[in-house]
Amino acid sequence: MRFYLIGAGVINRTHAEAIYKLDGEETVEIKAADPNPAALAGFLERFPEAEGYADAGAMLAEPPREDDIVIVGTPPFTHFPLSSMALASGRHVLCEKPLVMNRAEAEALLAAAQAHRRLLGCCSVRFLDVPKTEEVKQLLNDGTLGDVYKISFVFRGQRGRPGVEYQPESRWFLDRAKSAGGIVMDWGPYDVAVLNDLLQPQRIEVAAAWTSKPETDIDPTDTVYDIEGHVGAMLKFVRDDGRSVWVQYERASCTHGEPHAFVEIEGTKGAVKWSPYFETDRVLVKTDRGGEVEAKEREVPYEGPIGYMDHPVHLFRRKVKGLASSAIVNEQAVFNFLQLLAIYESAESGRPVRLGRNAHA
């Protein structure tokens, strides 16, 4: 199986490590392209079996095979042209998050994938198929919680801005024209992926939203810095059976308030609290017994050689092979991306924004 990596930086080095963990492949070939000689040399030093190119077009010029996969691991403003080129070469494309920059690019990429009969995937699947969240999904669907009506989904960090505290050398994170946005586009793709996997909505509504840019003494002044660091929204997810679940959503990579992580699903018969991410492996279920709250708690660790960062490659490869997979591809990838844009639209307009699965058609 052949993998074509566009970009030889940190994220595609992570993808290369995931590729070498794949089971069931007789041979695996990795090719990487990057116009930065230092980045490419560093990649090839780490993965000497790989083949290097200075130009992605030259790398993709050879005839495609049915299961070739291109991984786009470059800044967001390059995702659309590079993914378009990769699809046109006859290959499946797995793109880093956020998928693209805007609605027009998302719709054009989906059309290209459909025209070439290829899969277009997004790397926002890192936290899917995790045991603790699969257990929560079971509780949600087997009636233990009753009729689910509300989810609190809150992650507030005081300092963790890409381009400032994290990877400060990558200033493109701070420029909306290059990054597509701030915390909404950085962690929002994961949040939407988890929520949609749990609720399987047919449509959503951003009832209200806001964004803010908290200031600090080390805010850069020598570069464009126009992205949000704090966002909040009230979201309504409408499920297949017509029932609605309200989601209280908040994310911050910078806030002067208290840091806080809290994820809880509430239903008419019970509630469950956990974290889909790194904070804890604890799953806490609360129900009623004899008119009193009964709490049951257990640890559900994620063990084994395949980790969170391996999921994009492993799930997408399964999808390409026609196997059962939670990979987010094509229409679902676009639907998820449009939900992020809807948060911005509601915050900027002050009005609700409604989005259905066929809103991109």
C-alpha cells in the first residue's frame, strides 16, 4: 500500500509512525514531499525507507493504484489546492483539520471526490473508537440514561494558544486568512466529531454563539493576530427519531477565568460524566435508586499499541479497504466542517443558524 505525504513536518511524521503500525499489509511505501529542504531532510533521516520529493506534483505524477492514500499535513490555507490536486491524481485523500477554509472550498472538494470516486477524509477522528467513549455511547443508546436532553461540553484552558504558548514559531495559527480561525478550528473539529458520533444528528441549530479574544502581555505585535481564543455556543442536535438534545458548548485556549474541563450527558433516568480526551479515564454514572442518587464509577483506560494519534491513518485505511470504520469522509466530513462555520456565523450575525445533512448539496 502506498502513502503520499504532502508536508514533512511534525504532523506528517506522526502519520508516518502510524503507517508503520498498520497490520495486514505485505508492503508499505511512504513518499513525502516538501519544498523546505531542511524539513524534508529531517523527515528522511527519521524514516530512511521513505522516498523524498521537493514537489508534490512530481510525487503524484506516477500512475495511481486503487488504494493509494494521500495525506495532506500542511497549514489550512493550503488544504484545498493540495487536496484538489491529490484527488485529481486519482487517489484517496486524508486531510488534516480543519478540512478547508470556507464553505465554497468544502463543497468543491466534495464534488471532486464524488467525480473521481475517491474518499475525502478528515483527521478529526483522533478521539473516536476510544473505549471510555464507546461505553458512554452504549449508556446513551441502551436506555440507561432515559431520554437524553442536555450535554455540557466545556474545556477552558488559561494559556494554550497555538502560535503563542504552543509552537510559537508557527505564527500562521494566529492569522485567520491562513488558519481559518482560532480555537473553533483547532479543537472544534474534534469536539464536533465526538458529539456527532454520539448523537448522529440529522440536523443541528446554533441557537446562539459568541467569540472573544482575551489579551495577555505576550500577545505578538509583529504578525497578524485576528483569531478567537474563547468561544461559547448553545447547540441543538436533532436526532434520527426527532428528539432534540441541547449542548452547552465552551472552548478556550486563553481565558482569565478558571481552567475547567467538564463533559456530562444528562437524561431523564441518569447522567454520565467523562472526558473524551486526555483529562481522565474515569466514567461516572449517576442514576436513581429508591429515591436517592446512586453513583457508579470505574476506570476505562485505552491500552495497546494504537494510540489517539494513530486513528486518522488506521480508520481511513480501513475505509479505503471497504472495512467497517469510524472514518469521517465525504458528506460527513463536510457536514462536520459546516457546523464549525455555523458557530462563527451565529456569533457574527447574532442570529440562529440551522444546518441539515443535505445543506451542502
